[in-house]
Amino acid sequence: MKKRALAMLLCLMTAVSALLSGCSAQAGDLMSGVEENPVSADAALDGANAGLVTDFGVRLFQESFGGGENTLISPLSVLCALAMTANGARGETLAQMEAALGLPVEELNQYLHAYTNALPSAKKTKLDMANAIWFKDAESFTVEQDFLQANADWYGAGLYKAPFDAGTCKDINDWVKKRTGGMINGILDEISPSAVMYLVNALAFDAEWEEVYKKSQLQDGVFTREDGVRQDAELMYSTEYRYLEDDHAAGFLKYYAGERYAFAALLPEEGLSVADYAAGLTGEHLHGLLSGARTEEVWAAIPAFESDCRVELNDALQAMGMTDAFDPAADFSGIGSSTDGNIFIGQALHRTYISVDAKGTRAAAATLVGMDTGAAAPAEPKTVYLNRPFLYMLIDCQAHVPIFLGAVTDVGT
């Protein structure tokens, strides 16, 4: 696959003691003397910052989606991992990261802290998030205490000092597997010889539909790909009451239990590819579309599907203007220093998983940033059957932002 999107990781929550319990004896606790300080959570969840995640997500999706493959990203997961990294950036490297992320890092810390702490998790709608940072145990690498403090304060990150060998790789992958409920087995194939730090976020979403599909609502059907290939699919039929529409697409919201989260779908008009529709989106437009959902009866059909995506985000993030961060001459002096060379981002990995069926949705994302050294109702109901390629999101219905954003172009297994 040219670029396979995954969804992301995420930040927040989870007490340090809980994080430490999942790591082997190889990892040393760097939280000694670094306690989470009280921080203000007054950042507005509405207003100017409300479209932040949506705007970043649209731009990242546009750079990640090649059009031919199923794609899924978690904008919030990637945003949190990069924001943690940005706490150690300086000079032009920081300026480029802030431009790509959408806010100055001080404001971004406050916004993400307030927003992620406001996201609810309930019995039938579980949303679990966590952060961790691994540091290389080497005399050549020195970490700045202010950097550790910032990420302890804003992101509750577990901090581990480790030898950066095969055992450390297993520790990181085991941590990701545990924090995503087993949906993502791991994210890292091996420890890079030049790596000195890994910043990792993990997110797990597990929710039942507000109205679970009955057996009578499940029917065998056909999904037609953009190249005309017809695929057998199980279609799940229902009547929904929140309608989405713009000049080139129609869609709907289907709520999860409690109605704080929803599955949002947008089906481009006949003759318009998902890639072309997505290319014309802006964060402002999508945020307005989601917040302006109309109360109308919609005859809807969703194909049952499962997707597992993995992608390197290096190219996408550089295309968004974050070029210096990946250059060996980057300025991450706020993270620390190494006698082996300058510190820069060597890897930005994102992995996602989603399963949508008659009962509900399970989705997970993991994001890893590796720091290297070196140089009014109508007369008739609307009808939106997702029996051809479509755009979809798992959204927070209060802030109207996508926690996951993806496209289904193929339902084959």
C-alpha cells in the first residue's frame, strides 16, 4: 500500500503507578522527582479552538490518503504525540511544528489537557487513553528536567529509562497492546541504533450502538468499489434521524450508547471519488457540517467492515510544513542533548484498527514519535446506503470533532 493510514494513539490519563506496572525490570522509572503539578484546565472546549482537531485531522488525512486503499487515522492521537514532542522543540523547528499543529505549544498543552480530560468513558462506551516516553539509558544522552515536567503536567506521561535493546522494543509493544485492549499488538519492529527516545500514545474505543441492530436488519448485499468491482457485503439497515449534507455529499450520524459519540458517514455524489471529495474539504467546512447536522429521517445502511492500517507519517507531516523536525539539524535542545549528535525526529509511526458490526464499534490507535541522533422534515425520508466508497468518522458529539477519520474503499477480506 502506498500509504496505509492508522489511527493513532492518544494522550492522557492513567496514573503513573498503573503505567509502570506494565513494564519489565529493564525499564527504569524516570518519574522520581517528577510529580504532576496542578495545571489550569480552563482552555475552552468551544469557540476558536473547537475546530483544532478537525482541521489538523483533515490536513493529515489529505496527505495520508492515496485514494486506493482503506485509510484510517486518529487525529487526536497524532496531535497528542506531536504536542508532547513539541515541548522540546526550539527556534524554527518549534515555529514549523506550531504552524502545522495549529496552536502555540503552550496553548496546545492547555487545550489538549482540558479536552482529553473532558472526554467521558462509560460502561457501554469506553474510551481509554495513555501516554508514555522511553529514554535511552546511556551516559551520552542527557534529558532536560523541564521537558519531563511539562509532559508529566500536561499529559500524565509515564517515563521510562531503558537500555534500548530487544527487551525495550518488547516493553513498548506490550505497553501498546495492553493500552489498546489487544486490538494493536505492537507498533515498533526494532529499536533504531540511533534512537534515544520514543514518545508513544495509545487509544482504545469500544462502544455499543445506542440501538443495536436486530437480526432482521442485517442483509446480504453488494459493495461496489470505484473500479467497478462488486464485493459481497453484510449491510446493516436502520432509520436514523441526524442528516448531513453539503453540495457534493450526503450522510448521517448513528449514535453510540449515551449519544456522546457517534459514527458519522459521508457518501460523495455519484461520479465523485472519495479522494477528490476529501481533497476539497477544509477543517472549517467539516466542523460546520458536523455541528450543523439536521433532524431528518434517514434510511441508512452501513456495511460491516474491519480495517487494520499502518503508516509512516514522515512524508505527510513534512508536506504539512514540519520539515525541520525531521532534519538532522533540527533544534530539539529542549528535550536534551547527546554527544552522539543532534536530536531530530527519525520516525513518526501510526497504526490503527477498527471493527464495525451489528453490536457496535471497536477501534484503536497507536502513535510513536522516535527521536534519533545523527547528523424541517421532507415529504419522504432521505436515503444514504453506504454500498460504495465513503468517508467516515468516530466523532465527539459535543465538540463536533473526529477522534478517528477514515475512508472505506474496499470491504473485501
